[in-house]
Amino acid sequence: MPKAKTHKGIAKRFKVTGSGKKAKHRSANRGHILGKKSGKRKRHLRNGGIVDGANARMIVEAVRPSL
């Protein structure tokens, strides 16, 4: 049976946490057209987020297929 391959698109967008059960992501809407966005909004967009639940399991399996 062939080896399972890492999904490269998901691997570039998410990082699996140390426990291996959740995934971190960066916030969207911070690339351009920033003049109309408030400073508070841009400041909060600097922080990423954590993916939980079934979505996290799907991401972890796609990024680390050997686990």
C-alpha cells in the first residue's frame, strides 16, 4: 500500500499544535485595503486562532498522515 501524502495546501495554511490535537491558523483580511479598517480591527487581526473539533481532526490528519 502506498504511503499517505501530506496535503501541502493545508500544511501551508495551518500548523499543528504541540499536543497534535488542534491546529493554529492566521487571520484573514489583513493583506491589503487596510486604510478603511480601524486600528483596533487590524490589531486584533494580527493574532491567529485555534481550530477545534472535527475541523481540527481533519486538518491534523491531512497535515500529518502518518499519525
